[in-house]
Amino acid sequence: MGIPVLFDDHGANIPADGDPSACTVRATPDELAAALRMSQERLRGVPIDGILGLLDAAGQVWVQPGHPAARTLAGLSMGFLPLWLRRHSMEVLCDLGLRGNRCAVDRFVPVPPGARILHRAQPRGLLVHWLAGNVPLLGMISIVQGLLGKNANLVKVAHRNAGVLPFFLDALSRVAYTLSNGERIEGRVLTDAVRVVYLSREDTESARAMSLLADLRVAWGGREAVEAIMNLPRRFGTEDLIFGPKTSFAIVGAEALAGEAAARRAARMAALDTVALEQRGCNSPHTVFVERGGGVSPAGFAALVGEELRAACQRLPAPALTVPEAFEVVGLRAEYDMRGEAWYGKDVTWTVVFSDDDRGLAPQVYGRTLFVRPVGDVFDVVPLCSVGTQTAGLAVGERRLRLADALTARGVERCPELGRMSLYESPWDGVYVIDRMVRWVSAASID
């Protein structure tokens, strides 16, 4: 029978909102690997300028009013994707991940400039990606970086949102770019090097086979899912790139609360980060720590966040929660109506809760839900951090770098400005991802 193939060189084999188990196109892992390695050879011949041009073309067209991708992006809170795909963003990403010279994926280059020993970034080969279903954006982020390293990509998606990635890959296959020599290349040269599949939890045989095919295993997800992948057999020399479960928070210093106007700006940024990934990303700000002593109190700031979340939800309607998630939100509201303060709308779209007695990191609750908690000093948050905390969004003044140094020393990976927590950056989880997706090789220069 083989395994369901949701995307191949013929395009998407499932609607964007389709059921992956109903997909009729099937193949064995060996068949998928053989086709991918052939397509990768074609991709290796495409200059990095061509890959960047195709991604930039997609980023440009996907924001055009009326384009199907633009409508889908808005509905899935993925508006960051076309901006991320633009050439400047991709050039910065490549240069960071390729030791300052993106042309290393095309040919041998001197690193550093003028060196007698030349270096080149060869593809790892076949990357097998395991993706979580809660944040559809991660699929494109993972695959695009694999393609920038000129790798073949075999991608296993979760049942939830299984058709989203095939939809965007199909859209990418339809763009084109003209190289400086006049040659026209099509997006298919990228997407042919990708296969998207779905495996049921019971299909352990196919999971083992996919793992044994991998030159690099890339896993995004919760603890249970990531551990299951790591425990699959692998060939000697195969490496793992793991992005496991983490939590994030925001810190608002007293200097950002000097008056209502300043506090409202910070509240708007907190709302933006909350809405961006529906609180489902590892970089979503479930807890907002607010320093006492500003012109606006922590409770006053929580009220402002509620106003900004209400406005944000009017601009960008929220997707429906599951029944258990909705019950959790309703229970949380009832709790804080009794022992603290709660701000929320008529449905379960958004919620802000506050209690002057709350301490520490809050639990992860979905549905655009925020816990605002007071601290006497922004540095009181530092002991709460560990390798399990990923992002700290900061609305802090001159203390920013000193606070970031203390936070990252305890395990935090990134300290962007509040309002930019949801943006994908390099490094991610302490790793320059493209660097891990290539093999660095060397050769002597010609005298």
C-alpha cells in the first residue's frame, strides 16, 4: 500500500483543509528517497541567487490582494511568512548560517577572505523533517532552510493542518525567476526536492524506514513526540536537529510604564505577540511580568492589554478552540473573577488575568490567553529561567543588555523586543540552522 503522499512532484494531493488519511497517492519510503535524490541533483545546479530569487518571488506574490495564498495566510496567522521569504531576509539568514558567505553552497570560497584553504558547504543529503501540527508556519521555515542548503527534504506532517504545507509548496512551485544570464527557472526546481507524507501513529514500520533513510533528522514538537523520534533507529553518522518543547514570556520594565501612552504601546506589542501564533508557539508569551514602580501599575497594564487584545481580535478573528481548550479558558476566567481580576470578551477568543499574589511562570493556555504577573524588579525573573525557556520579549530601557545577559546565562535563547517575539530569527534555539544542514569541506587553493 505504501504511505500517503500529500505533496510530490505533481503538486498537492490533498486540499488545504483535507484529511491526510484519505489521500490516495501512496509510495514506499525507498521510492520517495530515490525520487528525492534525483531532484536534489537538479537543485544542486541552481545558484543560490536563483533559490533566493524564487523565494522572494513567492514572498511578493503571496501578499497580493485576492491571491489564494494571501487569504490562507491571513486565516492561519502566518502573515510573517511572505515577509520572511523576501530576498533581504533570506540573504541575512544565509550569511549567518554559512559563515558569512552564502556562495559557499555554490562553489569553494576562501573563508576567511584571502585564505589559502578554500571551503564549501555541501548538502547533508536527505533531510527527514518531523513537524508538529500546532504551528503550520514551522513547516515552511524548516523546509526553506533545507532547500537553501540544497538538500532533499522528506517531511512528515501531523494530522492537524496536514494540508497547509502542501498548499504552500504548490503555490511555491508556480513562481518563476530569471537569472542574470537570462535563464528562467521555475519554483518546481525547489519543490521537486520535497515530499510531504502522513503517517498514522500505528505505522511504526514506515517511521523506522524514514528514520533510517535520513542523513539529518529534524524534529519539531512536544516532548513525547520528539523523544519518540529520537528513539527510532538511525544510520551511523546521521545527526539530529531537535526543536523540542519550550515556553516563553515577556518582561515590561517600569521605564515602559512612565505614562498611559507608553504603557499602551507596550500593551499593543504584547497583544501582537499573543495573537501572532495563537499562543501555540514555543515563542508565545504566556506570562507577562510587569515591574512595579512605573506610572501605570501591573493591574492597570493588564487592563490595557485587554483593550489591545480586544482590538486585535476585531482586526484578526481567532480560529476556533477545541472543546477542552474552551473549557480550560472558561475555568480560568471563573478562577480569576473570584481571586483576582479578569478581562475577556463575550466568547473565548481572548482573556487576560491578573492577581497581585501570582508568582512564577504561568501554565500554557491557548485561546489568546495572557497571565500578567507583578515583579518588584525585572531581574527577579532571572531565577525562573532554564533551558526550557526559549524567548523573553523585553520592553526595558537601558537595562536591556544587562538583563538579556542574565537571562541567557540561565538558558533563555533569545531576547527580542516585545512585539517581535513571534518572528523567526537566526540563531534559533541556540543553533544556526542552515549551518547544521550542510557539511563543511575544504580544498587547497590554486597558487
